[in-house]
Amino acid sequence: MTISQRDAERLHQAGFLVTEIEALSVAKMPDGKDQPPINLDSPAWQAVLQSRSSWRDRLVQKGWDEEGITNEIRDYYRKDDRRSPWDFLKAEYRPQKKVDYLEARRAQMAKQIEGELEGYSL
């Protein structure tokens, strides 16, 4: 199991269905081994929890009931067999932006030149 009971409750409070939580908890690596424990405190998972919770709250504000929200989530999975609860993590995952050394150096030099030219008029 890759999800603790506490984390399963956190997912449920954010609006995940029991079936989604179960799917996450029994996930396997491509080699068949269990997934490492899920860290709901990671930035990506925090974004997932916030996104799902906000989405759910917006639907409730529009007058949706629990059954309607549950059906909407189930319909998401019915539309394509390849869909999984991991899709929501993939959607929120933001890889660290790589810094191009030359681009960073050019920006630094431009700032330096601007500072040196400050006070001069053409």
C-alpha cells in the first residue's frame, strides 16, 4: 500500500472517490514492484489536492450535489480506458525550470549595462 490511512482521508476530503484512492494505493511500478509511498506534502500533490478541492467547491457553489459530482468524476474515467487518478498529478506537475546559462548571463549583463548607463541622456 502506497497511501497511509491519514493520506487516504486527506484525498477523500479533497474530493477523491474511494475508487480513485484505492487505485492510487495499489499502484505498481512498471517492473511490478509497489510504488514508493505517496507524499501528499510534495508541491505537486499539494497542487492536486488544491485543484480538486477548488473544482469540487465550485460545483457545490453552482448547486451540484454529491451524486452529481461523483457521476462527473466517473464519467471522466468512462470516456477513455487509459484515464487514471494519476492524470491529476500529471496535470499539476511542474518540473523545475532549467536555467540556460547563456540566457541568464545575457540578462545579468543587460542589467549591469542598464545600471552603468543610468543618468546618461541621449
